[in-house]
Amino acid sequence: MRVAPNYVSPKEALSVIKSNDRLYIHGSAHTPTFLLKHLAEEAHRLENVEVVSISVYGDLHIDKPEYRDHFVFNSLFVSASLRSSVNDGHADYIPVFLSEIPELFKQNILPIDVAIVHVSPPDAHGYCSMGVSVDIARSAVNTAKILIAQVNPNVPRTHGDGLVHSTRFHSMVYCEEPLHEANFGEKAGPNEIKIGEHIAGMIDDKCTLQMGIGAIPDAVLRCLGNHKNLGVHTEMFSDCIIDLVEKDVINNKYKRIHPNKSVSSFALGSKKLYSYVNDNPSFAFLDIDYVNDPHVIRRNDKMISINSAIELDITGQVCADSIGTYQFSGVGGQMDFMRGAALSIGGKPIIALPARTAKGVPRIVPMLKPGAGVVTTRAHMHYVVTEYGIAYLFGKSLRQRAKALINIAHPDDREALERSCHERFKIF
């Protein structure tokens, strides 16, 4: 009979971390800030510990200026907690598809010495759950040389790939802290709601949905109350899914793979959301290299992929991770799902964005800003939606694309775009 290790102090658990180690930390709602605070207290004995993660939330403690010689962040997705550090040159970023991050661990491109994960207490069989953040944590757990668990009764027990037997952990530290929360719905204004209405009109009954992070995907969900028999296969979701599940709008009856289950790799939202998925068998949290595999995604017919962008040029190139050279986020799973939806029978890959920023800066532009990163190429583009309408780009020439995109740009930006198109394509 296997016996789970006893709980130990943070200092004892973290003593296994050495200078020059590569340390993985759990991300999103599960960012282990309790142990990171104690790790900062160990900084005096450590040098050049490389920290890898995807989105992280809350006070990381070890990212403060006084610890820069001790901890070096190498982020796989730049979230708000690390944005300043990356752009100031005190942290770095690895551009990579979310679906392929596990391969970095498995192929020893980024071998992990120590992983800190934030899990539920062991059940009667000794299994802890990685809750609402299975994503790349599953592969990190599978490949790390040493595992440390931050054990928290507030972590929900979820179904899927997130179970880890307590004997796998080198040490376990108990804490009671709320998971990190986020509210995307508060950001939805009139333009986002209008975009949501346009996209809702593109979604038929029995479609399967993928929603990215932010106000627009949540606005779309708010506009789907009269739809029927929708499914979910997405890398992440937030609170707005709850209402549609309870109304039986989302029931996953007609999905070809994982019918009757909403499939995701992580969730980020409120305490209500975390309680809702706790021991809820209608949700499956699966490994990101499966959920985001385009060949898996395409197996669901009528797959709808809804993602946002920072900027879009008149040929259809999508910048979704940077503002010029300023690194804002990451490649993430946008291309995984844009491609998977495009290959799905009846699928629709959609890029949705307001025509202007909140400060009035155009988002449909003649050329992307110098240094901007192209996340989705123009060859992958099908649908673009703004509050002014829908542009269909697939199979269209550069000139045809330019005309279609000008028609959904902000009215006050169209004349300047037409002049640019005339200079470039000799049209208008």
C-alpha cells in the first residue's frame, strides 16, 4: 500500500531548488503565490533559477527587482504580472503554439528540474486534482525531476487528465487561499456586444465552440440564449458558460468526440465558476497537447473558433500578441483553433476585434506596426468581424481582401485606408 508523504514546511519543501535549476510554476487560477512568497525568502542562497510558466496571476514575489540575479523568468505566455519585466528586458518570452509547449518538456528542449503545482488535497485513493488548470501542467508533472505540491482545499476536483497521486510529490505544503479570479464580462461595451450579435448570427444550432479570453468571447456567449444543442471544445472558458449549460443551450449532444462533455484545458473566472466545475462530470479538463491539436479539433463538425486580435492589416495578417515591439501576451492557442476550425466540416475560424481601440486608434491598418508579431497568417484567415460587420477573406485576392476589410473598418478610417490601397494595389 502506497502512503502519501506528510505535509512539510515551505522552507523544507523548497530546499530542493538549487542555483541554475529550471523551475516550472503552475499558472492561471493556480499560480502558487503562497509558495512563491516563501521562495522569495530563499533567494539569498539561489542564483540564476530559470522560471518557466504560461499566464500567471497575482503577486509573484520573486519577480521583484531585488531578486533579478536570483530568478530569471522565461515565459511561454506573457500575462499582466510579467509584462513590464519582459518589455524592460528583465524577463524573456518564448513564442510557441500552446499545443506544442508539452513537446518542449518531453523532448528535453526545456527540461524541468523542479515543478511547483497547486492541487487539491488527496482523495480516499490518494489522488490530488490539478483543478481548473490542467493545460501544460500535465506534461510538466509527467517530466519534472522533482515535484512540489501546494495543497489547498479551495482547489476544485475536476474530471479528466488532472489527477496526480500524492506519492508522486517529493513534498507537500498545505495552505488555504482562494484561487486567482478574473472577470472578463465587465469589459464588454456596446461595440463588443454588437460584435457578439454578429457572431451569434454566424453560429448554427449543433455547432461546437471555442472561445478565447476576453470581452468579445464572453459577449458572444451572452448572445446565444436562443440557440440549441451547442457543444464546447475549447482551450479555456469563463463564467458565461454556466448560464448556457443550465439552460441546456450547451449540452454537447451532437459532438463527434467527447459527446455530452464540455472539453477544456483550463478555466479562469470567479469562485462561482470554480465551484460549478467541482466534481461536475459534464466537464473534462484534458491535456493541452490533445485539446489544442488541430487534428483533434477538426473531428468536431461545425467547429466555431472565436479569437481576438490587437491589429489586422488590409491583407489579413493578424497581430495578436504584441503592440509593435511591445510584447503584450503570447501566441497561445489561436492558430491551433483557427486551423482546426478551418479543417472542420462546416467550421468557421473567426477573428473578432473592435474597429478602434478605446483611445480611438484604428485596428484595421494598411501595415502592421514595425516589430509586430504575426500570430495568424493571411493564408489562414477566413472571417473577420467588427461592430460594423463581417468580412470573408478565404479565397479572396489582396485587393478583394482590402475592400472587404475597409467595409468593416471604422467609418472615419475608411478614406485613409482607401488611399493606402490605391497606392499599394492601384484600386479605388
